Amino acid sequence: MPNTAPSLRFVIVGGVAAGASAAARARRLDERASIAVLERGPDVSFANCGLPYFIGGEIRQRDALSVQTPQTLKALLNLDVRPSTEAVAIDRPNHRVQVRDLAGGTTSWMPYDRLLLAPGAVPVRPSLPGIDDPRILTLRSLGDMDRIKAAATSAAHVTVVGAGFIGLEMAEQLVRLGKNVTLIELADQVLPPLDRPMTQLIADELRRHRIDLRLSDRVVSFAATADTLVCHLASGTTLSTQLVILAIGVRPDTALARAAGLALSERGHLRVNDHLQTNDPHIYAAGDAIETTDLVTGTPSAVALGGPANRQGRHVADRIFRPAHTPPFPGVLGTAIVRVFNVAAGLTGWSEKRLRAAGRPFRTVTVNDNHHAGYFPGAKPLQLKLLWDPADGRVLGAQVSGLAGVDKRLDVLATALTGRLTIDDLAQLELAYAPPFGAAKDIVNLAGFAACNARDGLVTLVDALPADPAVQILDVRPPPLVQSHPLPVPHALNIPLGALRGRLGELDRARPVVTVCALGKSAYFAARILAQNGFQVTALAGGIRAHFDPLSPAKLPVP
Amino acid sequence: MPNTAPSLRFVIVGGVAAGASAAARARRLDERASIAVLERGPDVSFANCGLPYFIGGEIRQRDALSVQTPQTLKALLNLDVRPSTEAVAIDRPNHRVQVRDLAGGTTSWMPYDRLLLAPGAVPVRPSLPGIDDPRILTLRSLGDMDRIKAAATSAAHVTVVGAGFIGLEMAEQLVRLGKNVTLIELADQVLPPLDRPMTQLIADELRRHRIDLRLSDRVVSFAATADTLVCHLASGTTLSTQLVILAIGVRPDTALARAAGLALSERGHLRVNDHLQTNDPHIYAAGDAIETTDLVTGTPSAVALGGPANRQGRHVADRIFRPAHTPPFPGVLGTAIVRVFNVAAGLTGWSEKRLRAAGRPFRTVTVNDNHHAGYFPGAKPLQLKLLWDPADGRVLGAQVSGLAGVDKRLDVLATALTGRLTIDDLAQLELAYAPPFGAAKDIVNLAGFAACNARDGLVTLVDALPADPAVQILDVRPPPLVQSHPLPVPHALNIPLGALRGRLGELDRARPVVTVCALGKSAYFAARILAQNGFQVTALAGGIRAHFDPLSPAKLPVP
Ligand SMILES: Cc1cc2nc3c(=O)[nH]c(=O)nc-3n(C[C@H](O)[C@H](O)[C@H](O)COP(=O)(O)OP(=O)(O)OC[C@H]3O[C@@H](n4cnc5c(N)ncnc54)[C@H](O)[C@@H]3O)c2cc1C
Ligand SMILES: Cc1cc2nc3c(=O)[nH]c(=O)nc-3n(C[C@H](O)[C@H](O)[C@H](O)COP(=O)(O)OP(=O)(O)OC[C@H]3O[C@@H](n4cnc5c(N)ncnc54)[C@H](O)[C@@H]3O)c2cc1C
Ligand SMILES: CC(C)(COP(=O)(O)OP(=O)(O)OC[C@H]1O[C@@H](n2cnc3c(N)ncnc32)[C@H](O)[C@@H]1OP(=O)(O)O)[C@@H](O)C(=O)NCCC(=O)NCCS
Ligand SMILES: CC(C)(COP(=O)(O)OP(=O)(O)OC[C@H]1O[C@@H](n2cnc3c(N)ncnc32)[C@H](O)[C@@H]1OP(=O)(O)O)[C@@H](O)C(=O)NCCC(=O)NCCS
């Protein structure tokens, strides 16, 4: 007869990504454990990431967002899931949590052997004049979603504040609903985690869909009139709108942990060791509320994303129920992606701005290519920025934007970061190639080539055209392109790449040259010719992308 | 004044993938080198991989297949490219190649400092009775392509021999042209490099498009009549057809190398060291004609694919022109993919059959899931088979088939192989997730989970339902599915997963149990319940896939 006494009392605070994942895994590891999931909200185990798409109607069935319910979790996994139940205090010495039943209003104590805090994060709501207007909403739960969907029905104009991942998804979905949308972003770019040039495609796509994009601006106050809400912006502009969606970030929901004296980071995230254990060995933490380590550098890092939350929750169950077999949690990369209409962009690992801010040495290249063989119909343009450590060539991060295959390259690069691959490894990566799927040299290989070329001094890249009039600007594009899309500088000399070797005499050997083309490849070829002919030469990385039409299949310039 | 005397005479035999890549890179590394490319055929630098798609009309412009021409290679890279020119002998002691101008018929000697052999491979043409009929064609060059395209015009029925990558592409494209197609394959499966269960989706898709698929059969002779060609098959069947495409593999085109006394493998591939140098240090080799090392095991391996050929060619140029800066060629994985109508399949690294044949220890799991979050519209089913080394958990290979995202997972797994990642690493891989692109737990993560679960003894997987009547077969699918798609065995007991804990009494504790579901997940959940309740239990891996409809969005069974 199997032993049926509970092996361990496992209490989980938070019943969505990290919490529900921990509970599910715990049950598979231990049939006898007593597993309770406390969730303040009315719903558990729902797909937060799908919320914008139900608002916009792309996801049609609301119940598709409920991955599991308390009932299915009981039936399948024998979990004691308690929605509308808040953990209000932790009595650490006595290993018990104080629990409030939000429906009945009663409070009781629940003992635990192990406690998991998976409280997630809450949208930031800045204390601005007028912020309490009921037409200013945030999005985190199914309830928030219903409120926004209802409010959007009668709104002709909606203002989205914040052009991060959720703000962009909301802007897109609101356009889908036929709304006029203004999108306000404090930074001078959309998608602040990325480097600015890699967000250009997204910004263009927003504008192409008539989204009124206001960069380098912010709301300073709201004023309510009878039927509109007026947003006053820092730039002095005012904006009349019917609905405001605030999407300016989240903060960890760690008041309970703080009150219990658990160690928090400056930004309020729970501090955990590499087994996701807090400073109280009986209390674990996972998901948006924690700070873990960065996989690339080993420094502290807080990543508020669904994948890490799910795997961290599962990890905690492993750690509690089979500690001897559980390797340390490896840390996070911050791999993220967003789709905006026809384009996508994302990153993995470190960006240039983050490396600069941390004062870490790095080098970088940006390359352009098609998402699959250019000769096969439907090839779409793709741009990839790679960052690596000059000391050993190890990849530090990457960003990708384009019309197709963005997710694939990010995933390859995230895997490369996990495997600590170098730019030499990327150059030799053997990816799947048949014409509908890739190219004999994938853009990831090209990025590896270009990075090795830069490292090895075969080419010196510059990011902008020089202001110094002493530098000769050599445009190697074919003359028709030069005419239709002239360089935004005077005095550029046009010698098409194919004629360059015969026309070197037109250049002044005594003065430096910068070579320029559309996408960066011909400029590199030209720079190689000039360098070996005694010129002091640099090449404009990534090209001027002047005739780059993201909506038609890319054709790399035949120089 | 720069020095303009040639630095080195570099002669290249073969002007397509490996040869042209080496020439192009060599020029970028050295403006002064004399670089000659000898090509027997009339065309250089063409996209072999696109040939089937021009035949089928999916690629419309023939000149899209000419990536470069001798003229553009001259203009851009100052290369001396000689089409219709064959290297007929190598005088190794005197460092010279004998060259025949196939148009003029003249022969001359060309000196080299370094020679690259990139002769590629030729389609296998078995010596069967009747094989010389002009209606029996192979596909390797633009000329072959034109011949097949012309011959197909008047053919109502075409027979493709060989269901490997090229045979499948041809079969698909011929259907696109409205032909009746018979596809004959010696093995008992399509795509012989993959393990059989992973090719089922492709086989079904071929049949769904009315391709007459004949597995475990082969042509033994051809007989010509006035307007048809009769194929006699080993099975005794005969087949009347108008055109035969032979796609039964390639052999390295190394007669020239053999005559020159260079070291070849048993199968005729050029043997090279890890700098792609033959046993003559002045002679390098690259592409389909060589045997290099397997990246996973370090054993000899010949991979005839475009990506490796391009990168090997480039590597040889690096090795010759900047040897001090060139790391060893890392070896090959054999990452390959094919699209067949709406489905795709491919592999990277080692298959089960190859591991078995080599007597190498391995373990394996197969998992099923959606290609992106199931709650987001358009989710398509995907199947992934993972193989790993039981000694250290290192991934040895993977196969993927499905309707979308197959290439992405293969590329992630190829990168994982390059980084020598383990199944634990796959479980924690942080891939890009937003609903249109992935899932919080990608199928690659699931494969990692399932592999770790198998390794750690949380579940014992079986590949087939047991024949032994003493074993209890427990079907945990919901009753409606059991009724619509009954198990192909008698005496199965149906207890839906959600009711299992309450109905354990219906099972006999003295006899072993195998749990069964649709896709493998519920059977695993059920096995965990039974194992912890004292049962001796195994789970059917990958499920019975009985109600698996590859053409409708996958919905994992809600048990
Ligand atoms: C609109 C939106 C879109 C998103 N899109 C993506 C995406 O595309 N990709 C991606 O990777 N991630 C996305 N995310 C982020 C992802 O949803 C989160 O990273 C993930 O849900 C975090 O999981 P968690 O378990 O830490 O927190 P949550 O999922 O927020 O769950 C925490 C739960 O704990 C409960 N709780 C808190 N305190 C208590 C308490 N004291 N007592 C009881 N219960 C408590 C909360 O009510 C909450 O339900 C998105 C998020 C949102 C809101
Ligand atoms: C129909 C088809 C589809 C394919 N699809 C794919 C795919 O989807 N993905 C993929 O990765 N790969 C694919 N391949 C394989 C890929 O094309 C080859 O791996 C690649 O072309 C090999 O490059 P190579 O330079 O070694 O040989 P080749 O490209 O064959 O070039 C060798 C050249 O050398 C010439 N030559 C030989 N001997 C001499 C001599 N003595 N003198 C002068 N010239 C000589 C030959 O005429 C030939 O043109 C496909 C191949 C074919 C035929
Ligand atoms: C769904 C949820 C309750 C977790 O439940 P879960 O049972 O762990 O998750 P899944 O249904 O994905 O199943 C995963 C399990 O099945 C196994 N599995 C999945 N497919 C399998 C297959 N084909 N064969 C064998 N095993 C399989 C996995 O190994 C894993 O088991 P393990 O953890 O014991 O290794 C939780 O993740 C959740 O609430 N998610 C929604 C909220 C959320 O994630 N929000 C943020 C993103 S939108
Ligand atoms: C095309 C071919 C002649 C090679 O020429 P190539 O100039 O080396 O190749 P590409 O045009 O792809 O250019 C690659 C070069 O441009 C560079 N490059 C590409 N895009 C770049 C960008 N956006 N910025 C900077 N550099 C870039 C790469 O680094 C590489 O240079 P490197 O080798 O010096 O590092 C040869 O591959 C070929 O003949 N291919 C067709 C046949 C074939 O491959 N068949 C099998 C598959 S179908």
C-alpha cells in the first residue's frame, strides 16, 4: 500500500506563469505533497501575453486565454488552487502565511514547509495630476483586458503611453479595431531595450499604419472634460483622447516580501541564489518579481518575461522535490520579440546602449540580407546587429529586425549565447538550407563573417558619414540608384563597384576615403580594394538603406 | 605606389558553390593574387538548389539562378573565370594543371602556387538495363534543368526514383506542373537520412497530393517503347511512364584527384585535414567532393550540401591567404531540410539509425507540440525527436517535422550541437516568445524537459504498444476521442486522465501498465501518478497521434 500522508506542504503565492508552473511540476514530482496555490485575482493560469490580441480581436475566444482553471488543475494535477485569495503576511519563524479570502473577507493562517513567492509585477502608474481618471487604464489581467475592450468600443481616439513591447502590441491591436492611435514614448526611439537604428523599421511601420508616433515626449498631466481626456505633454502639446493605455513598464509586486523582511534589490526585486532561494531558505521566488543573474555576464538581472517565469517556477519545484538532481538555474538572457503589423524586432543578450552604460568593452557590426535565398520568391529583408567581446570574440548580444525570420535568428543567437559561441563559431554555423527556408550563407553566418572581418582588421567600419570635409565620400552604388536616392551629403563621388579598380586615379591618395553603398556589402568590397591599393579607408556599416523598401522583396544591389 | 606583382597563383577547379566562394574570398583577401576558376560546364556560380523550383515554375526567371556570371565576377572581383574549361590532369611535382578548352579543344598547362579542387559531385546513374534511354534524366546543372523542363512539357506521367531531398523536391514541383507522379524509394520510408517515424508526415503529404509513393521497391530495368518507357520494379510491378528523374544520390567527382594520386576515402571522397588540405600540401579541396569530420563525434563525414560547400571554399581562401588567423575548419553536422507542399522535415547531427549502425550509445525522446502558443490563431503541429548521449546528456542529433517553424527548431538544435549543449541546457533555453512567434515553453524546451525526465527515471518511455497480453494498456484520452479513434489493440482500458486518481482500483497492481494518449503528454502525466502509487508503469512516447490532423491547427488534447 503506498504511503498517503502528505510528504510536504508547499504553498505558492501567485497562480499564473511561475506559480502555476511550479505547482504543476511539483505534483508530477510528488503525488503526496500538499500543494496550495493562492491567487489574489479571480483567474489563474491565464495567458497574459495574449491579452492585447483578444482586445484587438485577433484572438476571438476569451476562454482560449485560460490555459487552465482551478477545476482542470484539480482534476489533472490534484492542486488546491484558491483564486480571490490573497497572501497578506508571512510569519517566517513559524512557517505560515496569513491568507485573506477576498470574497468572504475572512483571514486565516496556512502552514508551509516550503513557500514560493511568484507574485509577478504590476504596471507602473506614475503619480501625475489627473492620473485617477477611470479612462486611464493598464493591462495585466483578464479583468484589465475586459475593461479596456469595453472602453475601446466607444473611443474614436486612444492614446498609448509607452512604446515598449506591450505598448506596441496595444497600438497595433487598437489600429486593428479601427481606432485613431497616438503613441507617446519618452525615449527618442520605440522599443527602448534595442539600439535606436534597429528600431527604425518598427517606427516606419507604425507611421505607415497612421499611428501618430511622438518620440522624446511624455505626459505631464491629464485633465478631464465631459467627453474627452486631455493629455498635456512635456513638449507643450496637448492631446484630446477618449482612452489612455499606460504601458510604461512594470514593477515587482513585492510588498508582501518586503514586509516579511526578505532581501530585495534596489528596484524592489526579490534577491535569490542560483536555486531561486531567497535569504530565507524555506522561501523560494520566481518570475517577474525576482532578480536572477545574467547568463552572459553573471551580473544581477531582472527579466519580466513569460518563458523565464515558467521555467523558474518549474525549477523551484525541482529544487524542492529533487534537490540532488537539479542543476543551478542558469540565469537569463532577456530574449524578447514583438510583431508590429508586418514587421518584427527583438533582441537577445546585451545591447550596445547597455554595454556602454555598464562600461563594458564591445565591438559591433550590422548586416543586411534576405530572410531566405534571394533567388527564391518571397525573400524579405532582414537586419541583424551583433555585439561581441573584443577580448575573446564571444557573442554578447544581438538584435534582429525585418519582415520574416526574425524569431528564427533571435533563437539561434540566444542558443549561441547559451553555448558561449564566438563570432568565429557563427561564421561556421551549419543552419538548415533549402531555398524556401534559408540561404547557403545565412544572415547569421554573414554577421559572423563581417564581425571576424572587422576584428581581423580587413575593414574598419564607421556608423555615420563623416562631417570632416577632408574625407572623400565614395558612393559605389550603381548610378541609377544614386540618382533616385542621392546621398544626403554634398561632394560624394560615385564610382560603381564594378568600375572601381579602373578608376582609382579619380581618388586622392593623400586623403582618407569612406566607402558607402546601400546595405553595407559593396562598401566592404570597395574598402578591400582601396585598402590594398594604399588608401586609408573606412566603410559605412549597414549601408544607407536609402532605397530599402521593407515591403517589397529585398534585392541586394548588384553593384 | 602599391606593389602590383601577383602575390600568388591560385587555381580553382570547379566554379560553383565551393569554387566560386573560394575565388571571391581570395580576391577580397588579396588584390594582387592571380585567381583562375576552371569550370567544365558552361555556367558558373549558379544556384543548384533552385533548379527544381524553376522546373516547377515556382522560380520564374531563369537568370535568377545565375548568382554571378564570369562577367560580373570579373567586374566585381577581378576573377579569371573560364567556363567550358576542364582540368584534365594535375602535375603535382611541377605545380601545374592541364587544362582543356572544351570549345576550342585545345589543351595547355597552367601553373599554380596553390590549387583548390572543388569538383563537386555527380548524380549516381546505376548500370541497369535500358538506363541509356534519353528519357532518363538527372539534375545537377542548368543544362540538366533545361532538359528536364523541356521533357516534362509533353510528359503526362513522370517517375521519380529516389525519395531523398532532391527526389522529394522534384516530385512536388512536377505535381505543381500538373503531372501524374510516381515516386519510388528503396527504403521503407521517404527521406532515408531521417528515422522512419519522423517521415510519416511527409509520406502522408505526398499521398494527399496524389503522388503514387512506392516504398521498399526499386527499378531493376527500363524498357523503351515508342512513346513510353516501362520501368520494371523489383516487386514485380511494371510502370509505364514518359519521363524518369533519377535522384538516388551523388558520388564525388574525383577522377582527376584519383589520377593525381591524392588520398581518397573508400567512397571516393577527397581526404583533407582540418584546414581542408589534401595529402599534397599545395592542394586543398572543398565541397561535395570531400570528406571532413563530423562536428559531434569527430569521425569522418561527407556532407554534400550547399552551406558547407560555400563555407569550406571561403575557409580555403582564408587558409591560403591568412593562415595565421584561420582557426581549423570545425567539421560538419549534416543539417538539412526539405519542404514538401505544406509540410517540412529535416535533421541535424546524428539520427537513431546512424547511431545504432555505429554502435554508439544514445537515448531518445519524441515530443509533439504547436509551433507557437496554442491560444494564438494559426498554431500548427510540430514533432521533434531528440537524441542524446547517456554519458553526459550532450545532444547528438535532432529531427523535426511539421507545418511551420521546422527550420527554426533545426537551426536552434544545430546551434546547440555546435555549442555542445546538453538536454539540461535545452530545457532552460531562453527563446524568443510573443504569441505570434513561439511559446513560453517552446517545443525545444519540452524536448529538453522530456529528455531530462527520461534520464532521471521520472518516466520510462516505450516506442510501441506491448504485444504481451499481461501488460495493461491504459488509454487516458477523453472518451469521445477514444470512440472516434479507438486504439488499434483489444482490451485497452479507458480512464481519462482527470479521473485517474479516483479510479486506480480498476487497475491490477500486480501487472505492468503502459499509459497511452494522443501526443505523449497525458500518458506521461498518468505514468507519474501510477508510478507514485506503486505501479510498474511505462508510457507510450509521442502518443498514438491517431486524431492528429496536420492540416488543422493543433489542439493538444485537454484530457
Ligand atoms: C499584456 C501583456 C503581454 C505580455 N506579453 C508577453 C510576451 O509576448 N512574451 C513574454 O515572454 N512575456 C509577456 N508578458 C509577460 C509575462 O506575462 C510575465 O512575464 C509573466 O506572466 C510573469 O509571470 P509571474 O508568474 O511572475 O507573474 P504573473 O503572471 O503576473 O502572476 C503573478 C500573480 O500573483 C498574484 N499575486 C501577487 N501578489 C499576491 C498575493 N500577495 N497573494 C496572492 N496572489 C498574489 C497576482 O495577482 C498575479 O496574478 C506579457 C505581459 C502582459 C501583461
Ligand atoms: C537539384 C539540387 C538541389 C539541391 N538542393 C540543395 C539544398 O536545398 N540545400 C543544400 O544545402 N544543398 C542543396 N544541393 C546541394 C548543393 O548544390 C551542393 O552541395 C553544392 O553545389 C556543392 O558545391 P560544390 O562546389 O562542391 O560542387 P558543385 O556546385 O557541383 O560545383 C562543382 C563544379 O565543378 C565542376 N567540375 C568538376 N570537375 C571539373 C574539372 N575537372 N574541371 C573543371 N570543372 C570541374 C563541375 O562541372 C561543377 O560545376 C542541391 C543540389 C542539387 C543538384
Ligand atoms: C499551464 C501551466 C499551468 C503549467 O502546466 P504544466 O502542466 O507544467 O505545463 P504544460 O501543459 O505545458 O505541460 C508541460 C509538461 O508536460 C510535458 N510534456 C509536454 N508535451 C509533452 C509530450 N509531447 N510528451 C511528453 N511530455 C510532454 C513536459 O515535459 C512538462 O512536464 P514536466 O514539467 O514534468 O517535465 C502554467 O504554465 C500556466 O499557468 N501557464 C499560463 C500562464 C502563463 O504562462 N503566462 C505567461 C505566458 S502567456
Ligand atoms: C556568390 C558566390 C560567387 C560567392 O561570392 P561572395 O562574394 O563570397 O558571396 P556573397 O555575395 O554572399 O557575399 C559574401 C561577402 O559579403 C560580405 N557581406 C555580405 N553582406 C554584407 C553586409 N550587409 N555588410 C558587410 N559585408 C557583407 C560577407 O562578409 C562576405 O565577405 P567575406 O567572405 O569577405 O567575409 C558563390 O557563393 C556562388 O557561386 N554561389 C552560388 C552557387 C551556390 O552557392 N550553390 C549552392 C547553393 S544554391
